[in-house]
Amino acid sequence: MAMGIRGICAVCTALAVAPMSVDAAFSQIQFDINGLRIDAGAAFGGFTHTGQLAISADANSVLASIIVDALPTSTSSTLSSVSGFIDLTFGTVMGGQFSVALNDGSLYTATILTGSGSVAPQAGQGFQMTGLSFSGTFVGSTFGGVDVSGLGAVDGQFLLQSYTPNAAGIDADSTLNVFTLPAPGSLVLLLGAGSLFAGRRRR
């Protein structure tokens, strides 16, 4: 799977000169979840859909990877649950929230920024949508074995991809990529740098 290297490097460069007031051993953490269930509640309207997409995990959902500073890490943690929703108005992301819980008791929650993304085509894999998140919180001192004890609220970005809904608006095999930045003011950097997931494809 190709990483969005140019997008990531643009943000990394900005972060390198930004003041850090958090006690983090890394500048970025990303985690990828495969096999999620996405339910539009009715037929999905494509690029102009208006409604709420419910996000949940089932027995086929897995924590595919945790990536710290662009390097994959090994972890014995597994996915416990995922819940959340994305609000869409005429295909524009208008808010939402999500939470990711692991079997080690760690938890990540975040709120989706209004107007920060939209529905787009994904060649051969249905639809994708991306947006920015804020007020991200890690509950617990580690997340999948990564030390997050020095973090406060973090900003970030999400990419929901491979959403191929049936006639009822349901797909049980979508992928969610979550990217977080602990640096203060990182949401402003994300707004200026564009997508961190450019060119990223499902594993």
C-alpha cells in the first residue's frame, strides 16, 4: 500500500519548526482498521448524498496496522470495538465522531470537523471520504503499545475508503485510516497541507 509521502512530509516539515508543548515521543501516529461496517440507513446517494453514515465493527473487523512517524510498529493489541458516524450534506462532510477501542483497554475518540471533506470516487472500490478531526483523546497511557501518556487533545485526519454500498446503503468491508498529530496548532497545518492520505490504498 502506498503511503501519502509528499503530504506527510509537508506536515512533518511544518511540525519540525513548530513549538511542541506536549511530551510526545513521536510527531505522528496512524492506525488502519479493515472490515468495518458502514450503514447509510437507506440507499446511498453517491457524491450528493445527504444523511448519516453509521460506523461499527463486527467479527470480521481487524486492526491492520499502527504506524508511528511513517514506520510500521509491531503490536499484540487487537481491535475491541469501533463506533461513530459521519454526517453528510450533498456529499460534504458536515461533522461526526468516532471511537476506536482495543483489547488492552486503550481508547481513542475524536470529533469530525464540519466542512472538512467530501465524498469522492475510488477506482474499482466504490467511494471514499476524508475529513479533519479535532479534540482527539487517548484514554490510557498506551495505545497498541505506543506510549501516548504525554498527550492532551490531538488533531488529525481520517480516510474512509472502499465503501461499496449495496442497495440498502450497507457495506461490511470498508477501511478506516486514522492519522493524529500531537503538536499544538496541527489542525491549521492540516488545513494548509491538504490530505495526508494522498495515494493511499487499502492493504
